[in-house]
Amino acid sequence: MIPVWQRLVGVFMYLLPLSDAIPLGRYLLEELPILNFLLIPTIPFLFIKTKVLFGSLLIFLILFFGIIRNQEISYFIRFNALQAILINIILILATYGIEIIIKPLGSSLFIKGTFNTIFIIVLATTIFGIVKCLQGKEPDLPGISEAVRMQI
């Protein structure tokens, strides 16, 4: 059985990709301001990213070397940390792809729709990960979970 404190740490890990998805969700959050309350838990990550020099890199290094590669930390926490990082990397790559490929085409409606879709996917993935962590189970995301298991 997974202790409650490990479950809460696992929940905290999934807030990282959600904090990086907030800029993509700005259009949806403007239209549905009720969703803003979902972003309150991401404030610690947002604070570090904006107030600390190279904050995003610092968070990544702390999670990767301090948690994921530390064999003394439980498998559950390391699994969720690495899965959150992989979701975050996929999000960053998708954002760059949009910036390079779609934005030059100039269709603002298509860009808004794409941003909203990516934000909703990350939000749904985050909620799924949080619910599974609170249940004490590993969130099984196709493709990502297999990659995490191979790395840990």
C-alpha cells in the first residue's frame, strides 16, 4: 500500500505539465474563467519558473537527478515524476511544432483551436494522473508509461 504522503507527492508531480500548458489554454481560460480555479495548485511551479533564473531548467534538473535517479526514493514517486516530465517534454515539442509549422500559416482560429485542444489534453491527463495517484495506483498512459518503466 502506498502511503498518503507519497500519493500527495505524486499528485504534485502532475502539476508541472499543467503549469506549462497554461499559456496554451489562455484562450479557453478567457472564455471559461471558471476553469481558473484548477490552476491554483500550479502556483509554486509558476513562481519558480518566473522568479528564478532558469527556473524551468532548475525544476527539471531537481526532478531528474534528485528524484528520478535517486534509488532511495520510492518507485511510485520516481515513476510519477518521470511520467510528468515526459508529458511536459511532449507538450514543449508540440508547442514548438505549432510555433514553427502552424503559426506561419496565419489562421488564428485554427491556432486557437489547436492550443485549446492541447490544453484540454494536458488538463485531462493531469486530472487522470492526480486521481490515480490519490488512489495509490500508477497512472497508465499508453506509450508514456511503457517508456517510464523502461527507464526506471
